[in-house]
Amino acid sequence: MPLTEEQQREIAEGAAAQRPTRRPTVAALEDILHAALPVLDHGFLRVIDYMGDDGAIVQAARVSYGRGTRRVSEDAGLIRYLMRHRHTTPFEMCEIKFHVKLPIFVARQWIRHRMASVNEISARYSVLDREFYLPAPQHLAAQSELNRQGRGRSLEGQEAAEVLALLRQDAERNYRHYQDMLNEDEAGQRRDPARAGLARELARMNLTLNVYTQWYWKTDLHNLFHFLSLRADAHAQYEIRAYAEVMLDVVKRWVPLAHAAFADYRLGGVSLSAGGLAVVRRLLAGEAVTPADSGLSMREWRELMAVLGRVKEPG
Amino acid sequence: MPLTEEQQREIAEGAAAQRPTRRPTVAALEDILHAALPVLDHGFLRVIDYMGDDGAIVQAARVSYGRGTRRVSEDAGLIRYLMRHRHTTPFEMCEIKFHVKLPIFVARQWIRHRMASVNEISARYSVLDREFYLPAPQHLAAQSELNRQGRGRSLEGQEAAEVLALLRQDAERNYRHYQDMLNEDEAGQRRDPARAGLARELARMNLTLNVYTQWYWKTDLHNLFHFLSLRADAHAQYEIRAYAEVMLDVVKRWVPLAHAAFADYRLGGVSLSAGGLAVVRRLLAGEAVTPADSGLSMREWRELMAVLGRVKEPG
Amino acid sequence: MPLTEEQQREIAEGAAAQRPTRRPTVAALEDILHAALPVLDHGFLRVIDYMGDDGAIVQAARVSYGRGTRRVSEDAGLIRYLMRHRHTTPFEMCEIKFHVKLPIFVARQWIRHRMASVNEISARYSVLDREFYLPAPQHLAAQSELNRQGRGRSLEGQEAAEVLALLRQDAERNYRHYQDMLNEDEAGQRRDPARAGLARELARMNLTLNVYTQWYWKTDLHNLFHFLSLRADAHAQYEIRAYAEVMLDVVKRWVPLAHAAFADYRLGGVSLSAGGLAVVRRLLAGEAVTPADSGLSMREWRELMAVLGRVKEPG
Amino acid sequence: MPLTEEQQREIAEGAAAQRPTRRPTVAALEDILHAALPVLDHGFLRVIDYMGDDGAIVQAARVSYGRGTRRVSEDAGLIRYLMRHRHTTPFEMCEIKFHVKLPIFVARQWIRHRMASVNEISARYSVLDREFYLPAPQHLAAQSELNRQGRGRSLEGQEAAEVLALLRQDAERNYRHYQDMLNEDEAGQRRDPARAGLARELARMNLTLNVYTQWYWKTDLHNLFHFLSLRADAHAQYEIRAYAEVMLDVVKRWVPLAHAAFADYRLGGVSLSAGGLAVVRRLLAGEAVTPADSGLSMREWRELMAVLGRVKEPG
């Protein structure tokens, strides 16, 4: 996670300065504000700014429901109620801003979440840094044989070594040629005075998708929860999940009540279809239900049995 | 601007508490944080929370443009550049949250701005307060004779008095009947034990559109500027413009550099069509251009001449 | 459901004209295109235009998953898979446009759905029609005693008669005074030449919230499903649910496979929290679980038992 | 622009089928529906579906303004009025869906436009095709010396040849290694039975940013105009502008009146700041204005003089 000197200085300055405010503050989040939390081999996640806390969710909900919510007097209970009944707008009242360094192929998944604000480093203006992601051995996984989008076991022995070598060599070579085409040295000076140098916006096309980029990414808590429900999920690609898991820790510091409700209702919760619910009710009534008379497809049956803990989840 | 006791206590508490933060702060905005800024006869606007400052805009822009922006070293110049070239994403990096009390017919215009988060008091849960907007005499305007959506001069004498009396009497009577149908007294107790009382969600339909509602409204600076460019404009209805003008003052305290750029490029700026620009170029070249040979419609010609200060703006 | 002559002509013309297209078409939806489907006492819903069909959802999903989806060869199965796993983007590939006439208090709930395009009749430009919603006797409900936002039984006898009379008289009187203030007759001519007439944008504030408005409303199928999951739900206010139910019928004609999946997974489905799922697993294992050792609050316990069909849903 | 056999069959089928509809149709757009319009060396743009026409814009505007718009009786005049006064919602009533094949680095710029629906081929599920963008000689441009994000003259001679060779060799090698790591042949069969094959979601990281991807992209006309105002602009990178220019032709076929208004007011129009407008007024009044007494910065002065045709645009 190499930080530039400028970034290190910015982080140190941000962490040092303390100013008074009349806004809600969250001490546990202030503690890690500005700090670069490491992710993957060269990436990081930094909390740059935030707005609101658990109390801001409650405050907004009480405006909506007015005097009607006096009975649900406890904050935790109200937040659980909002999460359970998908009353999502109070969660929009909290906002957070991250500075993230991440591989381009991860950025391509991430950017699909549209309800957020983004400022990414532009490779039209700037020369990207020479840093690219290489999976650790335990993450160098084979294609799953059961699941078109999943991973199987880790590659081993010579195959693992060869794959890693190819990834490294190709990324390094392509970066070197990127510099050659730019005709720029590290300091941004022209290397060969006889060459014009290819435009940055063109030269970048030679880079590989594991090169790191950086951005500021700002969203509200409702949309962050949606992001996390997809990206902290076991079906998400490991590399973006690594970021999501660090973000989950951040959310736990920031809004512990909302985090607990989210963990219970979303991360740990399940959805049942009308057909699936009917099966559960029959089972609870002591009926013996078979796949054939369940009204479910075999695939849905297996998924339901896995959810109910009766079999392992299908691969 | 009657505030409930609970609101007054909340405001006093919010204004009193000071906590340390490592986030950017804006002293001029902290000074008015939580305070209820009066608008119209019973409305208000309160800044509840904010994220970012002029520096946050610059910070995001410098991430995007990287080393490329070193030359535009001065913040004000960079912010003006962003505004001039409609590089809007850095302005999304600032966020603000308002508590607003406003008449329902104003809320109906306001809510059309979709890129914002809203929690409004729900008249399904709560009984709305007995407060409604009545225009001050100078705002009791006649329909414009020139413009289908505009106002003309103020009503005068007996007509003004009669209109105001109708507005007041109808709002009062409808609110009284709203209470009658609810069968609730001020303390929320049943008045007549023999009556069930109409459901709140139904009784509210008897209220007039000038009854006040309240909401929390949160948006980013880019979308706030869009709101203000439409609602602080001379063509906006006076009642929503009254809120927009108070918000403009808030923005000036919060992000003075961005406010100045917005005032110059958006509020005070104009757009010329290709045809309009061609006319300006011909005029500057000393040509005598007539409406007939301008290539513009009469309406566009009049609007252009008004913009260029050659005639008064058409009604 | 009084339609203006102009609207009747437009509907007749739209229904009569047939043109060839190379786009996907849906015969069952074409059959009701343009027709005014009645809702409430004076409202309607018209399908004005649409884009896509069940096949368009499948087409988009197959682009995403490429060769990987060949195994899920059947369209219905693929659409069910997308719905079950909340792969929502393919549903965004279908779009529909409605013309709706609805009471203002319903419009105020409806407009909260932000991911849609809206053009509403403007009461700054136009004089609204003299039509307002009055509940049918069976919908004139008392406030629920159990639920802050719900309805109880219907009002009866004299109370019902008095409430209905108040609603009607107040709406009529306020509309009449609206016309008086405007100083306009039905044909838009000045009634009293000695009066200027209040501006339309002001006079409208005297109208009650049950006056009808109209708009064009356009959204995609994913966002329409979100709307319907909230507004066709038993907890939605009856008046907006009346529109949602007509829309459900429209969706069934338009995209029958997607409609069936939505009915099974969303409308008829339920969500269980991690805690709720643990209780279900213990019950299935034959354990006797009590509220006290369930780990759930009493409220959550009652909601869960209702979902599982063990008790009636709490009020 | 190699199309797969499946795509060619789909295009042929789509173009052949004609069905009757009661929706608005646009003959000039139907003529090119489904056809693959070539862009760059291997890319294309296909119109897959559309909703609405110029009449749909007018229809929505007339609902908004009601009887008030009878005077602006002509459609072209009304559409020009909407565009001039930035009444944008009626333009949202038209929708279009494209199938696009484009290099990944172009897709990364494109996806920044958030108000659209996207289904992209997933390299987690599918193996990407072996196709990558190589600039034609006239587009192999040097970095601009004046502008941090611009292009200068084309590279020439040996430098051009070397750059092109590097781009080609690196893309080819990286794709070959991508296949090696996957351990799959063209038919998707395992090549070396002794190797497991790297997961697709990992192997893709070895690809270069000029590899082609594909997506379905659907947006409304308002947001499409916003896209085109930025991407058909002279400051946009050539490669995305190539797509924008083909889209402009499509828009001209689809909604010729809206296209003409857009060309006049947006593409060919300019914005003046308050300060810039003041200078124009002084010049028109015959004053001699110098940069020093203009109140503008030198940069703004030069940009204004370029707009007014008094000097060439600054680089």
C-alpha cells in the first residue's frame, strides 16, 4: 500500500487537526478518519468525511412518523423496525465519503452502483502509477466446475507459478511500454527529444485491467447498505468483497445500531418465495414434503433446503 | 414561525453542544447551524448538518486531474474553471441537510427535484398543525395578462380584502372540520366517545394546499445549485423563491468560492443559441441586423435583445 | 371518470391507428393501449406507450451472462432466477408510460418514487377541473386503534353521513371560491370586469387535497416492481393501492413471465432475519421455542408467527 | 466489425419481422432498427428499441402547461421553447435502447453517465472475444503541448510504427496468455487435462484496456442529450466522440425537431457569465474594452474572444 509523500502528508495533517463543530460526531469513526486501511496487495480505503450518525436516522424517522413513534421509544428498536419494514429513506440521511485505491477490474464492478458520487483519477490528464494487483496464492483460484461465475479450489504447484508469472510479466511489460509510448520519465520529463510521445489518453489503452486506479466515492447509508448486501456477499468476487468487508467494519464504527440491524435482516437474513413459504408452513405442520409435490423446481428446492439448514448450499 | 417546545429545545441543545472533529468545518455556517431562519409567514429553514467545504471541491477535482492541475494553483480559479466548463462532479462532494417548514403547494414544486433525500412528516401517522400560508398584501398578485404562468400587479382595495378573507376562512374552516372528523382534541384524546373518528390518512384530504408541512431535505451542492438556478430565478413562483433566497445566503456562508462562481456563471449568466451568437457576432462587426434577417423568431429576437440590454425583457 | 372531449378524441384516435413496427410488440397490451381504466370515483389510468416485453428481459440477461446462460434455456426459468437473486438490471430494459388522473393526496405519496419521469398538469398555467375524490361508504374508515397509520372498521350511520357531507361541502365551497378569486368563468373569460382576478398560482392554494390532478408518468419495469411491492401491499393506503392493483393487471398483460415471478418472490414472499431464520430452523428440528428464548422482541415474534401461519397477523 | 453468427441471425430476424402497433412509430428510425452501424475498427452501435417521437415530447409538454400552451400551436416552436428554457422533463418521455460494442477504456468514460440502464457482457461468466482497438494512423496522436488532456498532431514515421506495433503485440500476447491461463480452447473445452484453468473472473485482469466489450444501454432523450453535449463535443476524446456522432445521426432520424433544437441551443450555443455578458454589452455600446478593464481573467478573456469570433480558440 505505497502512499505518495503528498498523500502521507495529507493524512498526517488531516489526523492532526481538530476543530469544534455543532454537528453530530462519532468518536469511533473520528479515530480512523483519514487513515489508509489496507486492502489487497496495494490498495487502501480511507474515510475522508461523514455526515450523521445513528441518531440522524432516528431523527429523520421521527419527523416522518411524528408523534406516532413515541411508543417505539428506544433508538435501537426504531432502527430495527425501519430495517425490517424496508423504510429506507431515514438511512439516506447519513452520508460517507471514501478515498479508495483499487484495481481497474474491481472499479468496473463498483461503478455499476449508480447512486453515488465519484471523482476518479483521469488517465487523460495524469500518468497512472506503476502498481498492479497480483493475487496471493490462496486467492489464485480455478474456475468452478459447478458455477459459471464462481471460483473453485486454488491452483497449485507449477500451474500456479506459471499463471502468477504470466500476470506479473505481462503487467510489467505493458506498463513499461506505456512509459515508452508516453516518452516520459518518472519526473514527467521527455525522455527522447526526437519523439513526440503518444497522448496519455491513448497510451493508457496498453495497460492491463489489474493496474490500480484511485477515486473519491461518496454515497448515503441506504445505498451503501445496498452495495454491501451485494458485495459483502459470498457470491461476490473475492477482490471487491475484500473492500466491502473493510467497509463493513467502518460502518460498524460509524452507526453501530444500523450495522447490527443490517447484519441481522440483510446479511444474515433470507427471502422466501410464496412457494417456499408454503413448504415451510407444511413442514412446520408436520407434513412430509417431497421435491416433487413441493411446487418448486429442483434448483429452488435445493436452495430452500440449504437455507433451512437441511442440506449444504448447492455449489 | 411558531416552533414547538420540543423543536425549541432541540435547537437550543444543538446550538450549545460543541464537539471536536477531524472533518472540514466552516465557521460561518456553524454560526447558524440548527437556527430557524424565517421564511414566509410561518415557515422556516434550518441547516441541520453539512459535509465538506470549498476545499472539498478542490480536493476532488485534484484527484480527477491529478498532477495536471498543478498549474491552476489557486482554489478560486480552479472552482471557477469547474463551473465554467460544467465539470459538475466535484460539486457533488459537498452535502447539506435542511429542516424545512413550508406550505404544501410549495412542497409539491420542491419535490420535483429528484436527486435529494426526503423525510416528510406523514399525515397518515400524525395530525398536522393548524398553520397555513396567507400571502402578505404585496404578494397577493393578479394573474399576469402577458404570461400564462406569471403574476401581474398586486390586488387592491376590496378585491384584495375579499380574497384574503376567503383564503383565511376556508383554511380555518377546513382545518376545524379536519379536527371534527378526526374526533381528536389538541392532546390527541377522543372528543366524543360515541364517534369512532375518521382515519387520519383520510381526514387530511379536507385540508387546503396552503397548510404547512415539514421535512428533512438533504442534497449535494451540484443538485442544490440546479435547484437554485431554477427556484431563485425571477420566473419561479415567489413563495418557493423565498426559500431559495434564504438557501443562497446559506450557500454563501458555506462555500463562498463556489457561491461566487455560481452567481457569475449561472445566476447572472446567459445562454446564446447558435443563431443568437451569430447575431451578436454580426452586431459586433458593425452590421445592422433586423429581426427579419436575424434568422430568429420574433420571440427569440425579443429575448436576445433583452439579454443584450437593448430592450426591456418581454413580460 | 369524466374525460374531456379532447381526451376522448385522443383516445379514439390512438386506438384506431395501427402502424407497422420492427420492435417487440405485446398483443394483450396493445388491446388496452390508450384506453382509460377507471380507478376510484373520478380517476383513471391509461397506458400510453411501452418498450420491451418478457423477451427483452431475457435478451439483456443473456448479454450479461453470455454463453454462460445457455443451460438455463427456458425464458421463464431465467426470469425466475433473475427475480430470486435480485439481478435487477435486465428488468430495467422494459419501460412503460402511463397517463394517470389521481387525487392530489395520492399524487403526493406517488411522487416519492424518484426513479421515474413525470409531467403533471400545472396549476400555475391551467385552471384545475372541478373534480374531487369522495370515499365510497365502505372506504370511509375509522382510525385503527392498533396501528398508528392504519384504518379500522368503516364509519357508520350518522357519523359516516356527517363526515361525507363535510368532505363534499368543503371541497365544493373551496372550489367555488377558487373560481371566484380567479374571476374566470368556465370558458376562461373574466367574469367581473372590475376585478383583476387572483393569479392562478396563488388561487390554487385554496383547493383541498382531494382535488384531482393528472400526469404522465414513465418508469422502467424494475422501478415499477418496486413501486408495486410497496403500493400494492396491504399496508399501503387504500386509495393508492387502487391504482397499484390496476397497474398489476397491466403488468400481467405486458410481461406475464416477469409478473408471475414478481407475484411469487415479492408480493407473496417474505423476508426472515437471521434471528427469525434461527427460530424456523429450531422449530423444524422439533424444538419447542418460546418468545422468551427466541432471541426476538415480542413484536418480531408476533410478526414471525403470523408469517408462519401460526397466528393471525398483528393489527 | 465482426459479428457473431448468432448476432447476424438476430439482426436479420429483427429486421425482417413487422408487427402492427398502436404506439407512435418513426419510419426513418425503423429503417435502421437492429442494423449494426460501424464505429472505430471493430465496434458498432445498434438501435434495438425506442419509445416515443417528437410528438411525445409535445404531448407531455401540453399536459404540463394545459390550456396555457394553445398559443404555441406549432410543435417545432414548442420544442424550441422547451429547449431554450431548459424545461427538460418532456424530453424524458422518449426512450431509446442501444446495443454497443466498444473498447473497455471507452466504456469506462461512458459508464460515468449514471442515468441509464446497462447490461454488459460479464467476463466472470463469459470469455471475451479476441478483438481490440488499434487507432488508425490519423488518430495516433501525440500529447498536446498546450492542454493537459488534449491531443496534438499525429505521430509520424518510425515513432508511429513502433507505437502501433507495441499496442498490437501487447494486446495479442496478453490475450493469448489469457487463453493459456483459462486453459480453454475456442469451443470452451479444456485444453490441457492436467491443468485446472484459472477462474475467468481472475484471468480477465490480464487483458488490456483496448479489448472490446459489449452492452445494452438504455436512456431517455434528456439524458442522451446531456451525454451528447459532453461526448459529441470537440473536447471529448476522439474514440468516444466517434460513438456520439453516430448517435447524433440516430437522434436526427428519430426526433428531427428535438435534434434541430438541440443542435441550435446546445451543440452550437454558448454560455456567457455575468462578467462576459457585461463585456459584450460594453462592446455593443461601442466601448473599447481591454483585458485589464474587462473584469475577466486572461483565460476567460481569451475564451470569450474566441466565442465572439474575434480570435481563434485557445488550444
